[in-house]
Amino acid sequence: MNSLPKRIIKETQRLMSEPAPGIVATPATDNLRYFKVTITGPAESPFEKGFFHLELFLTDEYPMSPPKVRFLTKIYHPNIDKLGRICLDILKDKWSPALQIRTVLLSIQALLSAPNPDDPLANDVAEHWKSNEKDAIKKAREWTELYAASSE
Amino acid sequence: MEVPIETLIIDQELIKELQCGICLQLLNTPRQCQNGHLFDLSCITTSLKKNKQCPICRCSLSSKELSRSLFVEKHIRNLKVYCKYHYKKGEPLVMVPTTEKSISSSSSSSLGSFHDDENWIIDDGGCDHISTFENLETHQNSCEFGFDQCKYSSNNSSSNNKNNNNNNNNNSNSINDNGNANANANGNSSGSNSGIINNNNNNENEKENDECGMIRKKDLENHYVNCPFRPTLCKYCEKQFCFKLIDDHIENCDMKPQTCDLCLVSIIKKDMESHLSDSCPSKLIDCPYSHFGCSSKFTRDNLNNHLENQTAMSQHLKFLLLQQTKKEEDFVKELEEKEDKIRRLEEALLASNGHRIEWKIKNVSKQRSDKYTQSESFIINGFTFFLALFWDGDTSESTGFVSTYLFLETSKAPKGKALFLHYFIEFQNQRDRNQSIQKEFDVLFPIKGGQGWGDRKAIKYTSLEKDGFIKDDTLIIRSDILVKKNLWSIDVAPQR
């Protein structure tokens, strides 16, 4: 814990004191590199009014390597698979050390507003989205009510 | 722990423009990409090893393309900063995130918290000097708000002390301020809605009194005047003590004057005991003759009156006399016991190592006409001896006396041997044993140039006759002979 880089302390301080709207990220008391995250579903999206829990882990290489992020709450989304893994370029090859936890979480929040079925991770969901977007959105909304209703 | 440089900067907004895009710290060695994005040299070098792009604009970038920015360097040098003595360490902050009520109200229990140890707050009594970043170190080195160890308190200060030094100072009033006040003072939470909970570790005052801790340089002179550890002389013994212990010391100082309960004179504490036992005039004492039986008690100043008092004096003499008489009696008795003991020891010695010869001379009147009478011989340790009497002395000089001798038969004496004898010859008084005449000798046999040893004038013949030594014409001579030493003179053994 003593070796925690100043950058991580600084990011954590700012996340706590100036949280981004709809995003709460708190470090675990026993491991300050592990964060519990809650993202509120963006308005006018099928995920509206849902509380989506994620886990975020900063590896020793951070910020030279991206954080590891995963959804814990089940979500019906073409870029998120059933294990919660996220298909997002900045979490992979498009990572830059200038990015931060805050920007990563804002990008994920944006991904909820704008699903991208052309770069799918969950193929069946992406197919559903492309073939019948209305029905897919309906299903996503049902899942949100079913799995993301509680903030706990 | 040192105050972070970022905390010292007065215009906190400027930091955002002058921080490294990677480590988020104030730029130390600024480098920029072609679009002007700033990074610290060490951070961008690491990043370029992985990805040859600017981390912010993603333009193509290599180490060679990095450039300095003289403007940024100058800007940083000229940043207005407080010095580190403007701040002090606050209680660690526990930060709990708060955001839209919809989340926080229902889920706060599941959210964690962030424990911020590095909470620097403005020290009300600290330095308000503003310098440029460039001149910061020069100022700090000479800042009179800096801290020094009090020279009077112990040197082995614990490592904690440096961090707590403000608590020990008299301006620690903000310690108990609530968390919001701390946070506002720190400028960290301006305009935010974060909840900051003061972490109540009430560990101050625990190490109170061990030392003064660190004192601001400007306050040192004043502190030394009032320092609880300043050296202070005891006005009684003139030894040096630290001020906070001087009262305890004075309470017990050996040199402190005390009033004697009896004579009311002021006496130094360490002398009180001898004063009471040797000199206090009001102390009740026993008469010096108490050992002899005087039971009078009086205060010391009345001693002479008592001794000079006629009645008391004759009483004392009587006691002394009684004592003396008793002593004498005891002494005589003891002497008698000792003599008795010596006699018994002598007898015991004789019994083990001695010879008692009893020589009865019958027909004294007839023997006397021969002038000389000799006993039968007896042998002691190989030597043949006999006793002899010259009834009318053995020379003209001893006429009228009986001479008595112990003779050695020299012709039969063993060669190379000698005997050291302790012996006495006794003329037994047959009327009264206590009147017996005893002659005592210590002699080495053989005697050089002679045969025997004795007393030429042992007893007057007339005394022998009339004082009861002769009874029924018989004289009894007794001789106790004790061999004190056997002497051997030996030669080389004869060769075979």
C-alpha cells in the first residue's frame, strides 16, 4: 500500500471528491488497486434506471497498461458478453497512459448509450440488435428491470 | 514525510496546466509533443517504449521528436508557492464518495471509503511568506518558522515526534476542528460535495512531558526561558536540575533547612539525624551512667545539672563501685577457672607424653651420712637417667643446702640422638602438700660438658627437717618429666 503511485492516490481523491455524474468508484479498503464501481444507466437508453455494478483493477503496469474492467451485473448489450467482459478499444490496443479511471468509466457509460453491434463481443446479442433493434432494446430493458433494479 | 510540492502552490488551478499527462504530478523535466502536450521526460520515455504516440493526441512521436518548452520551464520556476512551514499534518481523512442521492442514499453501506493519510492543512502559526518555486529551497533553509529540537529536552526523540510536532506546539488549536474546516483550509474540496469524516485518533497528549519536541526557530529563545527542561539550580544544594523536576527535588533536598520539632532551631535536613542524636538540647536523653544503673532521663541541656547534682553524683559513684567490685570478682573467678584448666591440660600432656618418677628415700638419717644418694636408673626414649641428692650441697658454696640433679648415664646414651626435656623435681611436704617445693627446668640432654642438671640450692637441709618434708625418716622426691622434643642427627646410610 505504501508503494501505491501518487497518480493512483490523486485519481482516487478526485473520484471521491468530484465524482462523474452517474458513476461511483470506491477502492477496496484492503486493496487500493481494486475498485467497486456502480454506473447508472444513461437516460433515454434501454439501461435507464439500472444500477450496473462493475469491478475495476489497476495492474502493476498501470498507467502504462489499461485497467481491467468487468461488469458484475448481467446486461443485455452487444459489446458486453455474459461474463461481463467489455469490448472497448481503449481497454485494449487503444489504451493511452493519459487516460484515467474516470475516462474509462465515462467511455463505458457512453457505450451503454450507444451500443455498437458492428464490433460485437456477444455475437447472438449483436445479431438480435441488427435484425430487430426494437425487440433487442425491449429485451435489454427487461434485463435492466430484472437484474439492475437494485443499487445493492 | 514532506509536504508535496503541489500542495505548496498557491494557485491550485495552475497545476492542471503544468502537470504531466501521465503521472499527474507537477512537471519536473517538461517535454512536449509537436502539438504541445506536456509530459515529464521519464514518464513519456517509458510510454514511448510501448507505443510511439503522444498519449494525449496520438500523433506519431519518438524520443528524438520530444522538445523542451522554455516557456513552461520559466512558468514553473516562477510559480508562487508557500513554504512547507505554511502547512502542518492534519488528521488522516476518510473519504466517502457521494453523488446523486439516488445512489448514495440507497447504497452507501456497500461503498468503500478512501483513507487519505497525507492530509496537509494550513498551520495557523506557520509561515506566510510567498516565494517563487525557484527560490523555495533557499527560503525554507533560512525560514524562522522551521523547527529545531529544544536543546534541553532529551535527544533520543522518537521518530513519531517530527510528525506530531505541531501538536506539541501551543498553536495546536485546529486539531479538534471539524473535518469540513480542515478540508476547506486544505483547499482540496472547494465546491465539491464529498463527505469528509475526521478520523478521531486521539493520540496526542499521550507522550506528554517526555520532551518539548520541535520548536520553531523564531520561538526558541522565548521557549528556552520557559522550557520545562531548562536547567535550574536548587537554591539549597546548588546542584542543577531540570525545571519540571526542581519542585520534587526541593521537597527532598538533603540541604533543605528544617525546623527541629524539639528545639525549634533550623537544621539542614541531612544533619537532622545527628542533630537529634548528638546535639539537640531539647532531646530527652538517658543519663550517661544508665549502663551502671542510673535510670534518670532529662533533656540534653539538663545533663550538666544532673551530673553536678550532689545526690546524683554520689549515686553514680556507688553504681561505679558496685560495678567495679563485681568486675573484680568475676575476674578472679575467671582466672581460677583458667588455672584449673591449665593444670588439667598439663596433666593430660604428661599422661600422654610424660613420665612421673616417685623416689621414696627411706632411712634419710642414714643416707645423709653418705652425703650423696642416687636413685635407681630409669629409661626415657632410650636414654638412661637417674636422680641424685647431695645432702649438704655439691660444692662449698652450697653447704647447708640440699642439691638435686637429674643425671644422664652418658656412657649408655644413644648416638646421634638428643632429648629436650621439661621437668621438675619436687620435695613433697608430707605435712601440707601445698607447701611442697618444686624446681622447674628446661634442659637439652646430653648436656655439653656435664652429666646432669638441677638446683644446687634446692632447699635448706634445716627446712627439710623442720618443715614437715621428712616423715618417718622418709623423704619423697617426685619428678615429672615431659619430652618436649626428640632430636635426631643422622648420617649417610652405609654402602653395601
